[in-house]
Amino acid sequence: MFAQAIENILKDQCTPAVVRAIEAGGSPLKLWQALQGAGFLELLAPEAAGGAGLALAELFPILSSFGRYTVPVPVAQTIVARALLGPSCAMPAGMITLAAALRREAGGAIVCPLTPYGQVADFVLAQDGDTLLLLPAAAAQREASGVHGSLAATLRWPDESAAKHVPGAGPLLPVFAAALHAALLSGAMTRVFEMTLQYCNDRVQFGKTLGKFQAVQHQLSVMAEHVAAAGVAAEAAFHTNTAAPSLLAAAMAKSRTSEAAVLVASIAHALHGAIGIAEEYDLQLLTRRLHEWRIAHGSEAHWNVLIGNSVLAADVSIVDFVRSV
């Protein structure tokens, strides 16, 4: 029910033209208000607190849709942030993004480097040990990443006087962030594959469609395999009855989707040819995000260290380890 309702809003309100306008510096408020007004920010909040009390398994297709439509506002991050803050915290009005890291400088300044959606977010939620820090973006100096179309930014606060400390849920932030970005990557890769398959079935070369050539079919098959495997890994992180994904499942989801993102993007552009990088063609909206989301909150290299250490510590066969996860 929720997934279809969100799909309908995104189809109408989050068109490629809207995405391009926000990337170019336009206001995201109309899109944000459409999503906020529909009540989707409280999907994970308990029903007793006025939320939907949605299970994580039901949240996955919603997050995946945000990836398919390349949503240029941190609505997925806000849903998770509000759940992490909990009903006891006075919820701020506005967009909340999740910081990938937090660094304290010698003079007392706080820096959140390369924060996803840092250019448009109203607040940044960061892990500080066992504590969460809620930081108002308006009080920060924002520095854009410099990457074309990217909404990521490094934010710097002169001190933590404006920060709100929320104890308890700090360790859950990177876990949720990894699973969240795995779902976004899965949705975006699925859409990239659909576009590439359609293009190969439509484009005629040497008297027949590209999809009739065996070499092209091979590349499409490789892409399909990676998209499917990434989707299974991402969905598995949300297949739990608990209130948060497990660290190991989230690590495997983010690792597998990040690994697939590079290959899926490269095959898509190879099969599209020059049109794939054209500003007017929508493929680049998706593939740029594949590369950005791949490194957000840790690439496959980061998470593979945790997975490898877990395998060694388990002292069981790799098959039994995979089954247990």
C-alpha cells in the first residue's frame, strides 16, 4: 500500500526535469512538501506515536523506489533519522540527512565530510560514539563536493553549541545508513538495466536491433546477474523482525551492491554509446548516483574488512557462515 502510494507521488512529482532543476540549485521544497505532506516520514515510528509501525521488510521496496527515481532530497535518510531519534526526542521540522563521518578539530570545530544531501538538508544526524548528534545545517559552513550534479557537501560547525545530543542509538546509524544505501543502489541499478535493455531492443544497427547480437546479449546477461544478486543482498538486510538491520547483513548488502554498481554503470554506458553521457538523456542521472552511493557510508572495500574479520572469527566453513547470515 505505502510502496504504491509513494510510487504514484514520485511518478508525478519527481520527474527527471525536477531532479535536474534541484541539482542545478533550484528549490527542493515543492518535492519535499509533497512527500512530507503525505505522511511518509513516520513510516518506522510506532503506531502509538502516530507512525505507521512499518516492518523493515516492508520498507525495502519504498527505499528502492527512491533509488529508481533518483530522489534529490534526503527523504530516505529522514525516515531513518526520525526512527533513530525516537519518540522521546522533539522532532525537528525539515530534511535530515545522515553523516558518513564526524571529525572534531583541535579548536573545537565539528566537521562532517562529504555528507550525502549536505547541500539541501536542514539537519545532519551524526554518530558520536554511543551518542547521536543532531546538527542544524544552517549553522554550518557548507562546501560542495565539486562533482557535477552532486548534492553532497562537507559541513563544518565552529563548535558544538548548536548540537543536540541524543544518547543510545549511535551505533545503529552506520548500520542503517549502509542498508539504506544498498536499497537505493538496488533500485537505481534495476532502472539502469531496464533502460539499457529497452535501448538494445530499440536501437537498430547493421539491419537488426542491438539485442540480437550475441556479444550484446552476453553483456546484458552479466548485468542482469549482478542486478539480481545485488537486489537479493539488499533485500536480505531488511528481512528481519527486529527494529534495525544486523550489522553483518547490512555490511554484506552494501558491499555487494557497491561492487555491482561499478560494473552495471560501465556496461550500461558501453551499450548505450555516446548517448549515455548526454545531459539530456536520463541514464547519467542514475549512473552518477551509482558511483556516489557506492562510496557513501563506505564502499565495498570498507565493508569487506568487517565481513572478512567476521568470517575468521566464526571459525566455520564459508558455506555455513553464509547460511547463518
